Amino acid sequence: MKTVENAIISTDLAMYFKKKSSFMEVVENGEFDWQSEPQKELLCGMMMTACDVSAIAKPWEVQHKIAKLVADEFFDQGDLEKLQLNQQPVVGW
């Protein structure tokens, strides 16, 4: 679960900029310790950021389809919260 949480949080570019210097140090040293949990977490986070940012390189049809799926899931989750939990979903914008 910690790995999944870290991966999700890593898509926040603020986290990328906090971790960038540590990542560049590992890259410049040319050594990666696969036994080191912090280094594995760092690499996973950087890979998630790369995947997230590179989404704009996909053809428009693919981007549009994925954005619609994400938006639909977001609104479905809000509807589920209203029905099952009798709560008004939090709106952050």
C-alpha cells in the first residue's frame, strides 16, 4: 500500500521538484542500490512522474478518451459517496 500511495503522490509536480536533486545524485553516481528502500521509492516516484507528464505525447484521441474515463470515475465516485455514505462530496475548486 505504501508503494501505491507513493506512486500516486509522486504525480504531484511539487514532489518531483523536492526529489529531483536526490534523483540526479543517484543518476550522476551511476549506482543504484536495489536493496535500498529509499532509492527504490525514489525511482518509482520518478517513473510515475515521467508517465504522468508524458501523457501529453499521446495522440489526441487517446488523451481525450483517458481524460473522459478519469472524469467519469471522479463523478461516479461522488455519486457513490452521496448514495452510500449520505455525504456531500468535497469539491476543491
